[in-house]
Amino acid sequence: MAAMSIIIYLYFLFSSLYIGLSMGVSPLVSVSFGAKNVERLRELMGLALKVTLVGSLMTYLSILGFGDAIITLFTAGRADVTKLATEGMAIMSLAFLVSGFNILMFRTLHRVEQW
């Protein structure tokens, strides 16, 4: 139970990066969409998708490389919980490869009322 709590906490912590990006780009997308400025809209979305791709890969690789060190901050030296949470986080880290795009596209489509 403790290992799953740590995994979920870290998932939401890292997901906040994508939520922040999508909230930051939303007003710009909304204005461009309202003005029917397709060129600017494509430019903004292209940049946001590139940043999301790089962020997703960095998050994924960071978790694979430093996941055990991050999890150790929460386990207070309990090796059994650290091992279980590290194994679970390795599986959960795959979600970061797609969740950034999911969050970005949902917020964007919501902002322009196309969902």
C-alpha cells in the first residue's frame, strides 16, 4: 500500500509539469483559434508538442535512471517498500510517454470547445 501511494504521488507530481504547460499555452491557442490565425495556431501547437515530447522522454528516462533515489526520499530506509515502489514506478513510467500528449490535447481541445 505504501509503495502504491508513493508511485501515485510521484505520478501526479510529474504530471503537473504537463498540466502547467497546457495551462500556459491554452490562452495563446484560444486567441489564435478565435482570430482564425491558423499559421500561429500550428506554430504554437508544434512547439507545445515538441516540448511535451522532450519532457515526456526526460521524465521517462529520469525515472528509469534515478527512480530508486527519488523513491528512497519517501521510504525512510525501508528496503522492501523501496524495491516494490521502484519496480512499480518502472512500469508506471511508461505512462509518461503518452500522458503528456493526452493532457495537452485535452486542454487544447477543451479551450477551443472542440471536444
